Amino acid sequence: ATLTLPTLEDSRRRAAASMAAPSSVFVRNLAFDTTDQALEQHFGSVGPVREAWVVRDRKTKESRGFGFVGFVLADDAQRAVQEQNGSLLGGRKITVDLAKKKGATSAPPSGAPEQGAAAPAPGKRGAGGPSGEAKRAK
């Protein structure tokens, strides 16, 4: 069998896809004594880890029971969800999901106003009040 190396175009396409897709995972139900290093080691079997950290309370520095793992490749983050969700780490069954960008929200439920669209106050029909006419200055 011959080994074919990816072309420059293939590498660029894969890099662009990797940057568009989430390359980090959100890990819940961590044991409170789990370290950043233990998290990195656990997920290192999936692929190269860029960074791993356990979220800690700002004042007490105690673990909050969850953390994040950033992978070099987005494909590895996808695989981590498939392979590591439900696995044991520190004696606890962890939950692994793709991390969302900070401030990202899911779509509003059907029938709900879109984000940024203000619903009229109860008893009002738009900004002008019950009649719909704008109030006139006296």
C-alpha cells in the first residue's frame, strides 16, 4: 500500500472546517478533586489536547464540578463526545458535550419572539398604546 500525503488544498480545507466547528468539549460531573492534568490525560487518548481546565470558584478555589477540554482538531472534539460521554473519571460517570461559544444560545421555542424582538406589554398593541396611535406631545 502506498502512503498518500494530503495536498496543501486538503490541509487548508480541513483547517477551515476545524475552525468553523467547535473544537472544545464541556465536561460535567467531575469529582471535586479532579485536576487539570487528570482531565488532559483522560482526554489525551482521543487526540492532541490544546488545553484542559477544571472550573474553580473564584474565592475558595474549589472545583465547581465541571471543566473544558480544547482539542487541536474539531474532529477530535466530536470523537471525544462519542467515546468519552458516560466514561469514568475519578470514580464518577462524566457527561461530555460539545462546548458552545460564550453567549451562544439555542433558538427560541416556536411561537416565542426572536432574540432582540420586544413583545408588547400586556394590554398594549404596539408602542402607541391601545389605539395603536402614537401619543401626541401637548
